[in-house]
Amino acid sequence: MYKGQEVWTKLGADTLRKMVNATPGGKYLNVATGTIDLGEVYTTLISSAEKMELKSETIKRYEEKFQIFIFIAIILLFIEFITSEKVREVKVE
């Protein structure tokens, strides 16, 4: 119901087919007419989706090791701070 009126729509199969063709891996199932075995449809779609997932799971991960260099830099800065000579300015009056 929309604003108190009953709404009637039509299936836009051509538009849906265009959307499916534009979508990678999309499937259009015309279930508006006839009977369809949903168990077979689910099995087919799930098995093809699992194959696609296995193909897309290969990624490269790099291990970051910059922490070693930061640690060395902090130690060197600390050593410099401890061993540096402080120059004092003496005022002559």
C-alpha cells in the first residue's frame, strides 16, 4: 500500500538481465514461471562461489621489521644524551 492505494508492479526481466550481465559472477534465475528446485540452485551457486573464493584468497603479506631500527636509534640517542658534554657559558662581570 502506498498512500492508501494498492500498488501493482511488473517484472522487468530485461533490466534484471542487464544488471546481471554487468555484474561479475551474477546469476539471473527466472523463478516467476514454473517450478524450480531450490536445493539444486543453492548447491550450484554455493559450489561455484567456493571456487571463486579459493582463487581470490592468495595475498602477499609482508612482515614489518622497522621496530629493530627504531629501538637501535633510541638506544643511540640515549647513549649520546648520557655521554655528551654540556657546555656552560660563564658570564664575566
